[in-house]
Amino acid sequence: MKLFFTICAFFLVLIPLPAMAEEPSSALLTHEGVEGIWFPMEKADKLLEDVGKLSLLNNKIDLLELKSRKQEEYILILHKDIKVTEKIGDKWKTAFDEQLKVTAAQKEYYRGEIQSLRKWYRAPALWFSVGVLVTGALAVGLNYGLAETR
């Protein structure tokens, strides 16, 4: 049984070796006064490609965030425009309602004025005056006619 545990422990120690073989060396190299880690060329190309993609993706994210902020500001402006338009509409509706009330009041006033005015031919003073004139004319006419006949 000890042998079995020893063999298992030995294989457990050897399992990470292939993964460690693909990782970059941890030995630092110095080139022109700058220390760095050595990468295989394929890994370095892949890393450079990923960094380039990452930069493009970060730029795209920044652009989309700016577009999003711009759209949010545009939406806020539209909401303000809607509120202002609603206020203007309410004022126009109020003015229209007031004008309807004024027009109705004027209509009632003038209808009452027209009803209160008497027709000229229904005035008793007119017919009294006409009667006096006709009576006077008849009296003058009869006197003249009688004077001519004698």
C-alpha cells in the first residue's frame, strides 16, 4: 500500500510539468539595460495580437460609452422638449377655453340686448304720433275741402 501511495505521489508531482514547460521562463533577461522575461516567438506574437485586440476593444467600449451618454443626453433633451410642449399646449387650451367663455358671454349679452330692444313699429309713441299727424292732416284736408265746396 505504501508503494501505491508513493507511485501516486510521484505522478502527482509530474502532472504539472507539461503545463510548466509551456509557460514562459521565469528567468529575467537584460537587453540594453531593460530587464524582461523571455517568451517563445509564437507566444509573443499571440500576446501582441491580443494586446492589439484589447486596445481596439477598449477604444470600442469608450466609443460606445460616449454614444450611450450622448443618447441619454438626447433623451433628457427630448423629455424637456415634451414638458415644454405640454406646458405650451396647456396654455393654449386654457386660452381657448377662456375665449370660448368670453364669446359665449358676449353672445348672451348681445342676445339679451337684441331681445330688450323693442321693434320700432311696436312703440306706442310712434303710433300716437302717426295718429296725431293723420288726424291733423284729415282736419286740414276736410277744412280745405269744405271751404272749396261753399
